[in-house]
Amino acid sequence: MKIINGGVCAAKGFKASGIHCGIRANKTKKDLALIVSECPASAAAVYTTNLVKGAPLTVTKKHIENGVAQAVICNSGNANTCNADGIEIAEKMCELLSAAIPVKAEDVVVASTGVIGQPLNIEPIANGIPALVAGLGDNSLDAANGIMTTDTKVKEIAVEFEVSGKVCRIGGIAKGSGMIHPDMATMLVFITTDCAITPDMLQKALSSDIADTFNMVSVDGDTSTNDMVTVLANGMAENAVIDSEGEAFNTFMKALNTVTVYLCRCIAGDGEGATKLLECKVSGARDLITAKKCAKSVICSSLTKAAMFGADANWGRILCALGYAKCDLDVTKIDVSFKSAKGEIPVCKSGAGIPFSEEKAKEILLEQEIEILVSLNDGEFSSTAWGCDLTYDYVKINGDYRT
């Protein structure tokens, strides 16, 4: 397995594009994206569990009930959520696309992201679709830009792997910077692959993967209304179809996980106002649930996030977060260390402070990627969660997000 270029266009038979159609006032920012497969593909998706859901999620869920899709259209700048005509607008986006390319409207995944509660005008989308279709090509980067809102960095990756003697590729793009505390997905993620796999096994792979990837990311503790992760698999690699568990399925799972972990790290590191990517690794847990709860509790701690922003080795905040994770822990066994490119430093042993160099700790914590290493010393299970520091800019960004 190796990382390659191409994003969602790396897999055979997929093309993409992204344009500015006029939803967003800033003409330098793309606001409409398209991904198309040459043929119908197996489709799988996971969605936010927020009771308030964007209309596009309802439409997409209906469209891929049969496990098939062929295109993805997504706008940024407006979430199309809590609007009386939201379903109608989402369906219209699919119909307009179907009229422009040989893809059935019911085979279109539709998504929106941006401000909640503002009507989405279909006119700029309708006017923009001809240019959007004309731009189809190896343009994963344009599509990735088209789905961004407060993101500051494009998020895309692709990997190459082999199944039953055939070279397969899988790639993805993502957006997500704020309102990141997912349950079943995180913001918007679109993944494409030319691997042949049945819809049922594709859904099984995705649902299994997100439990350890997208559901282990948190930026600010807010679960969005429009969170969605979708995968399209068109089978053009011509491998033997993966229709059951086994070596081929495990290989596919590993490739999928490579893509999703990378995108998780990108989303966490690009949190609104963030200056650092935080990765909490919990080991020595008595069971997986404990490991996951503890890792995410640390990542979600506002005090820990603030300490990391200030490069303050305040390990007490780590223990505090572990203490309210609602797990059966023996605090007297817990060890904590901080690690980065500048080295590693233990700061807590057996639930108590130990002497350490504050200067060295600050040097380690001033790096852009920080590992918070927690050993519970109570079992053999482990888990990883991703997040970011909490900065002044997070408040600034969200204080005037709508206006």
C-alpha cells in the first residue's frame, strides 16, 4: 500500500470539479463541487445523529437506500437546514445535475454546508451547473476547495493497494473545521474507490471504521446538523468482488482506514483558530470502551486544550479529564507523558506528579503536533483521539460567523 496523488480522482472512472457559482459573496472562494463516476457505484454512508438534520441528508439517505449512487454534488456557504423548502431544493439540485449529465437524479448524493436557517437560492446553482459539468476532470483539488467553509487547508488523500491481483485505488476529500464533535460522521467526507465491493460490505467497512476514526475527533464539542461520510465504489479495478469478510475485505479496510485517519488528523489540525494538532493515545485500558472514553475525554477538555495552546505542561488537567470520563479507573496507576518532534517527557507517574524540566516540556509543547500519552496500566486495550488547542481566534471566528 502506498500514498499517491489524485484525491477523489485517483480511482479509475472518477472525475471531479469545483467552481464559484455565487452562493458565497467572496468570488475567490469556490462554493459548488461535483464528483462523478463513469458508471453506477456501490454506495455507503453514515450521518449525524443530531436530531436537527440538514435536508440534503434526508434526500441522500433516500437516494442510496438501494446501495447505488453515481455522483455527488455539494455546495458550501449554506447548510440548507431548517428551511421549509429544504427537501425541495436538495431534490432540485439532483434533478438539475441529472439534466446535465447521464446520471439518474435518484443516483445523486447531495450535500450542503454553511450557515443554518437561511434559505438556499437554487438560481446560482442552476446557473453554475453547466460550468461545473464542463470542468469535470482530474480536479479533486477544485472539488475539495468547493466544499470548504472556515477551513484554512485543503484536505485530500489517495492510496493504492492490491486486491486479488488487481491494483485498486481509494481517495477522499473532506471539510471540517468547526462544529466538530461527531457521532456517526464528521462534517463532510467524500471517498471514492475503483475496488469492486458489494454495497452491504461497503457499508459494513465504513460503519466499522468510523468508530475508531471520525467518531474519535473533536474540535469544539458541537455535533453538526449536516455531518455525512459517503463512499462510492465503482468496481472499475476489476478485482474479484468483495462480498464477504476475509483477506480481501481486510485489505480494503486497511486502505480505507489509511484514508480516514489521515483526514481525521487534517480536520483536527485545522480546527477553527487552532495552532496545534493534539493526539491523545490511551493504552493499558481494561476494555476498548474505557480506552475510547478516556482518549476522547482528554481531547474534549477545554482546559487541556487551553493549556496546549499556552504550551503549559499542566498534566493535572489530563487527570481531571480522565476522572470525569465515567470509567472505572484506578487513578493510582495512571502515567502521563507529552511527546512531539522535540522529544518526550513524563510528567505524571502512578497518578502523582514527578520532577520534570518545565523548560523541556515547553519546548515539546510549542510544536504544531502534540501527543498526549496516557497509560492506565490496567489492561491491554488502547485507543486514539484527535483534537486541537483552544485559542482566542476560535471565539473571533464564531462570534461573527453568520454576519
